[in-house]
Amino acid sequence: MTPNDEPPPPKPAPKPTGGKARRMEEALRNIEEYADDLRELIRKLRRRLH
């Protein structure tokens, strides 16, 4: 295989800046809250089954 046959290396994702970074942080917080709520729901359902 020659160097031209190899796919190019993946480009690094651009870092969010300004308002984009704030939206990303808020989205991550929302996802974490949702995951916590799901964990709590699963715990409650497990207690009911036992």
C-alpha cells in the first residue's frame, strides 16, 4: 500500500467558543440531569420488583 492509498488522518473537532460553549455546557447539564432521573427511576422500579 502506498501512502496515497491510505485515508487521511481524522481532523480534530473544533473547540466550541463563545455562545456555543455555553450551549454545549447547558446541553451536557441537561443530559446529566436526565441520566440521573433515569437512574432514580430504575432504582424505584427495582425496589418494586423485589
